[in-house]
Amino acid sequence: MVHSLSPHSADALLFDIGRVVIDFDIERTLTAWAGHAGCAPADLVARFARDDTFWRYETGAISDDEFFAILRASLGIEISDAQLLDGWNATFIGEMPGIAPLLAQAAKRLPLYAFSNTNRAHVAHFSQHYAEVLGHFREIFLSSTIGLRKPHAEAYHHVVKAIGVPAECIVFFDDLAENIEGARACGLTAVHVTSSDDVADALAALGLIAS
């Protein structure tokens, strides 16, 4: 929806974190777990499900220990919590190429916020390892802290209210189509991100960086 953006049409920018600011790959997690368990990553693919347990973990309803116990049983592997955590955090690759300077430029003109579906273990990891790039955000809304997750309308309403500007004055960046649709249904302008180029194009359309 970059074509609908125009200079001075936004009062705040809201960014997803995963695959918008920080890149990740779940295959890295499965490979690490398989290495600890002495099996093939392919053995774990079908057993790893984003199910009700996963959603409850992302909204802070269950603890790390509870999640890892359920995960260990569903994967059918006997590895320690420390090994599960090691693999869990192995998913992170690094900053999305080119995103840091874009955030730095945009932050000079508008307040930046982040909104991520995530869990306590990942928050502890990326808060430490990616503190510099995350420092561009005035506030970071985490599903595991607020108890709400995208693409549910209640989650967007919570974040919009906390930011304190009308939904239509917030431009939201996310890599998942369902989150984009959820945001638009709640009145936000949303940009589907496939690479940092999409962010750059949107910021240029908003007049925040040179095109």
C-alpha cells in the first residue's frame, strides 16, 4: 500500500520485529535441537507445531519451563532445558540488511514503535543482542507482556491506545499477510514487508527519507 502513503500522512510508525528488523529462520532451531538430540532435523519438522501451546506461550500464559516441558514431549527428544533454549535462540540470524540506517533516519522525524508476537525467552535474547537497533523504538509492545497477539483486533486497539494517536495516523510494517489484514481492519495503514526495500519505499513515500 505504498501508493496510498504521502508526506505528512503519518504521526507514528509501528514495526514488527521478526523479518522486519531482525531476521530469523526456524530451521536453525530445528537443526540445533537435532544436533543435541542426535537425530535428523527432518525428524522434528512434522512434530514442531504452532498450536494452542505456542500461542499461549506467546501471550505469557505459560512459563518457559512449562513450554519447554510440553515441547520436549511433542518433539519426542530428551534434551535439557538449556539445550532447548540454545536451539530456541539459534533461530536469530541478525539484523535485516539495511534496516538500521532506515530506522535511524525515520526516528529523526517521527516516533517509532515496535509490536511483536514473541515470548519471554526470545525477548531476553534479542533485547541483549540487538539492543542498538532496537534502541530506535520509543516503546516495544510484546505479546508475551500485554497478553494479546496479532492479528487479533484487541491487540491493535491496545497498541493504538498506548501510542496515543489515531489508528489512521499510524503506518504499520509487518511481514505476514494476516497481520497486515488485521491492522488494516483496525484502521491502520499497513505495509507488507518482504525486504528492507519495502520499508525504504514507504519511508520515501512518507517524505521521511530521500527517494
